Amino acid sequence: MTWFKIIAKFLIGILLVVLAVALGPLLIIWAINTLFPTASIPYSWETWAAAFILSAPFSSGALRKKS
């Protein structure tokens, strides 16, 4: 495997993680607005940050099993 392929895979992985972090909270807000139309949560920096903070405990890193 060439260095170019290794670096390309690494950069694609980083890009996917960044997209997941950026779009995850927006998808949560969209889902809440779809399920509960009366909520009418606006798409703003504050609501994105709130959704990000609320979803943090449910991330895979926070739920490790004790061995």
C-alpha cells in the first residue's frame, strides 16, 4: 500500500468524523421537530450546541463496559 493511499484513507476518516460531529446535532433537532411539530426548535448555534451537549453522554466513548 502506498503512502498516498494511507494518507487518503486517514483524511477521509477525519472528514467523516468531522461531518458526524457537525451534522449529528442538526439531525437530532430535525428529528424532534418532525416528531413534535409544536416544538418548532430553530436551527441556530445555541440549539446545535445544546443538542451536542445533550447527546454527549450517549456517545460510544461514554458507555464503556467494565471488565
